[in-house]
Amino acid sequence: MHKKQTVKACVITWKQFTNKGYSAFASLKRVIRISVLSVATLGVAAQAEAVLNKNSIQYFDNPEDYSGQTIEEVTVSGTLPPLTQLLSARIVTILTRQDIEQAGVQSVNDLFKLATGVDVRQRGGYGIQTDISIDGGTFDQITILLNGVNINNPHTGHLTADFPVNISDIERIEILEGAASRVYGGSAFGGAINLVTRRDEGNKLSIGGQGGSFGTLDADARLSLTLENVSNRISGGGGRSDGGTSNSDWKKGQIFYQGDFQNQNFDLDWQFGFSKKAYGANTFYSASYPDQYERNERYLISVRAETKGKFHFTPQAYWNRTYDNFELIHKQTFGENFHQTNVYGASIGGYINWWGRTAVGAEMRHEGILSTNLGKKLEEAQYVDVRGEDSIQYTRQDNRTNVNYHVEHNLILGRWNLSAGVLANMNTCVDHKYRFYPGIDISYRPASCLKLYASYNKGFRLPSFTDLYYKSPTLTGNAGLRPEENRSTQLGATYHHSGLIGILRGFYHQGKRMIDWVMYTSTDTYHSANFDLDNLGFQAKVKLDFKELVSRDIWIQSLDMGYTWMHQIRHDKTEIFRSNYAMEYLRHKFVANLNHRIWNNLSATWSLRWQDRMGNYILYGDNYIDEKTGYLRGFDTGKLVSYEPYATLDLKVKWTATRYEVFAQATNLTNHSYFDLGNIRQPGIWLMAGARWNLGF
């Protein structure tokens, strides 16, 4: 997947297509210039059969005769059938393994901060309580995938980013910005993020550990075993910390196993994940109760197959289960909730290479919840015992089933790439009627180093069970909420030549019936409500590979920078006192990462992040003991405070050897004090040091 070809001049060389098949550029192991090329170049994505036409492909055995452009034949998300990043008609941001290894971050969730179009909000350090959103949306409006499997949690998007993998498990992260329901169905309202894990070959063992500030300890290990046609990879890890802010202590553990079988007829992949966390939930739902606590467990299983030949049949099945225990006041039953969420799904479909690549598919996804708070009231005879708890039962439940039908066609016509498709969706919780969500992506390559993009896609999202039913002293759900819809239009361009990558993207997302939690007056509780809201903005990114730019090895290795600007327009005349999520978006976000060599195998990575958030929060004063209840409470001043812009600087220094690496890193190196969520002061400087050993046997 990561074999590279080096292409030299920035010239137009694609002239004509024949109706022949051809193999992946990378599999040729040569540098090529294309003058007459098959429409079936779409077969470039993985395991295409080599049918070469001598009149179509001209060989260049000496890479020095050609340019310095690097093209990676990496299959990415964004379309129903697999396509490489080179052929995709949509911009897909990729955080590579190199980006991940260089990043001075604490957790998997922290990696998303490197992407300029992604908003990461945390209630503490180490990614324990993380909300992730794209292009000014909310944490419920994206689809999160693990190796292409949807792991969204219908209980609440707050829990979706509980990953069963370690940083060392991840090969790359793919980020698709803008509506993508025609590919991923519900929840892909504002985009999708796909975590792709490593597929090490052979027998290997990797062990790592680190420790540092606030009593933080973390360790993990991963083992790869290959037995003939079967590859197995298993990893596990765990840690604990006192937390860098008030009530943000945590302990966690996770296990992940992935296997695959390959032969000449089909490929089979399977995975299992388990994660368990307990943490101080630092004003999770309201600063009125500053001593919240949460525990959850998550299980996921999936299996997927793909046949080989002219038609690729791609069945898949998966199951997710989450147990959650939320305490509004730690070690008190007042406001305590228990939830059990079950999601299972199956899909059938495939794709065929003919005049382009056509994909069709059908999917069924069932989502259900048992709860002490969320859902419709059960009859007493239907109550279900809560696992591990005496005299506590689930008294409420709800479920819904999504049925999706997909069709999509991808075509290359000269310098044009076209991808068009539609999703037909029916959900049992709405009205059993099918609704259609079309999309079209077009790209044009005027030169080998330049690609222009345009797309229109329609997306939707069902309200979470929390949106519909949650009831607490500070929040009131709304069972009458209707699904959100989004019309996403994007224009963009990418430039890639001689160590320089540049990306420009503009977007306009028209949100209909957006779901948010709002207060209508200063003394009101939060209500879940629908209103129309548009997001528009632009994004610019540039990455410099200095070794390739100057054609020699120098101490500065790479520099990448990105900036995103956004603006929102709310179409509703109803006055609100405060929006809790939808209107707290990043007006400005700037990210810069500099990697350089210090001496020999010692290198450093500097990461600067500056952002300015719109919206405001209710200021709470010192905590006090409520005389009526005896519980700790936060003092509500009734004053709204705007978010202030802030910058953070992170540093990672690493010594890399063949079998091991040793590193030290500082997060928030300047010890800056800032707020990214209301009344939650973010941790100051956080120092960590650790090592990793890689062994083959």
C-alpha cells in the first residue's frame, strides 16, 4: 500500500484511454509516463491484474530522468469502491505513519489536532474525554471508522472516540471533510475519519512505555505472527493518571486483535477490540455539578471478505456493545445512570471494473439501548438487571433499524475523474419511507502536479438517544427531534511537485434541522432543539520536504502548515441565551509542525497550534456545599464569558536506532493557561518520557 513511484516533470501526459485493464503503478516497480491509458485505470486500487499495452505505457528505467514528485498508491476512504489517493475525485487528508511517529502527542485522540479542519475538545489530558468534529459541526455529526468499520455510538457521540488501539497500532488516519452519507450512511453529516491499523508482516514484537507529569504511566505491547497465509496482530495497553486538572484522574486498558487470510480467490479480514476506562468526568454535562464520574466498557467485532476477479464481492458483518455508568455526583446515586448500547450490522455488495468502476451495496444497521434514563418506559416484567449491580435494573429501552441501498460509479475520462452515486435510506424510528442522498465529485488534472476538485454531497444524521431522551436537573431531551440534513458544496485544488504539497479548499455546508442543546433564558435548563445553521469557510495547507526540495540531506527535514477559517449563519428568529455545542465553533485554526535533525539519530518535532473559538460559556465561581442536599455544587454567576484565542507549543525529541527509540516530550511547553470548554481550565505543561523496543524473531 505504501510502495512509491517517483515522477519527474510537472507536465500533461495523459492523452487517450483504451478499454484495457492495467495493474497498479506501484506494482510495476518502474517509473512510467502515461500517454494512452485504459479507462480501467480504476483497477489501480489493490490487486488489479496486470494487462499491459505496450502502446499505452512508456517506461523510464532511470528515475533521475523524471521529476521529484512522490505519488503513494494508498487506497483511501471517500468512495464506495476502493480507489487510490491518486485517483480519488475528492480531497482526503492523510496523517501518515511518519506524521504519527513524529507527533508530540499523548494519545490517539490528540493526533486529530494535527488536522486543520478537525476540532478536538477535551475535558482533560491524554484524550480521555474527547469530542471530535469537522468543519464547524458537532461531535455527533461525523462517522468514525476503524479499518472501514463504523464504530459510532448511538448513545452519544461523547463516547465514540473510545478507541481500543494504541498510537503504535496505527498506520495512517484518513480524514474526509464534508457530507459523505452516500458512502457511510447516517452520521456522516459533516465528514468521516477512518483509522487504519498496521499490517506488519513476519514475526515481530514491539514494547513501549512512558511516564511523566501528574503521576501518568502508560505502557503497551504489540505482537505480529504470520503463519503461511494467515497474519495475526494483537496489542494491549493500559495506564493511569491523576489528571492535569481538577476531577480529571483516569485509568484505562485496551486490547486489540486483527487477523487476515489471503489466497488467490479471496481475502478475509477480522478484528476484535476491547477498551475499559474510568475517569473523573470534569463537568461533563454541567458545571453545576463539578464532581461527575464515568465508567465504560466497549467491545467490537467485525469480519469482512473480498473476492478476486472481475467482480469483487465484499460482504461485511460487525457488532459493538458499550456499557456505561455515569455518576452526576461521584459515589452518589442521585443523578446516576446506567446504559447498555448494542449495535450490529451487515452489508453485502461489491464492485466491478468495466467502463470505469461501479459499486452497489445494501446495509442493515440495528441500534438499541437499555437504560435507566434513556428510551421508552418498559413494563415492570420487562425490566433487565444491570450487569454487576445489585437491585438496579434497566427500566427503559429504544431501538431503531437503518436500511441503506448504495450505488456509485467512478470514471476517468482523459484528465477528468468523476464519482457519482446515491444512497436510499429508510429508518424505522422516522416514518418507514425511503429518502435519497445523492452526491457527485469531479476532479480535473490540467498538469501532472495540479488537480482541481468540485463536489456536492447530501448528508443526514439521526438524533442520538441522549438527544431524544436525556433527563437530568440541567438537561431535557426532546423525543420529537427530526433527523438533521446537510447539503455540502466544496471546491479545492492540490499541488504536488518536487517536495512541495499544497492544498486549497473552500466549503459551504447548509444545515437543516441542526440539533443542539440550548438555553432560552439565563435561568433555563438545556433543551435539545432543531434549527437551520450554515457553515462556510476555506482551508489552506502546505507541506515542504526539504530533502526533496534541495536534492540533498539537510538538518531541516520537513515543515507543514495549515489554516482554516469558518463562519456560521443561523436561520432562526427564536432568541436563545446560549448554545452548548453547535455554535461553539473554531473561527480560526492554525497548525504548524517543524521536524529537524539535531545530531546523528537525534531529531526534534515542534508543533504550534493557535485557535480562536466562537461562542461563550456561563461563568461558574467557587464550588460550595449545597445546604439542602449536602452535595458539592458549582456557583452559577449567570454571566456569559466569550472564549479567548490561545496558542500551545509542543515539543518531542527522539533518538531513533534500528531496534529501539527513546523520546521525551512536552505538551503545552509554555505552560499557557486557557479554556477550550466552559469552566475547564486545560492542563499546563505536561512532561513525558519513554522508550520503545522493536524485536524480530
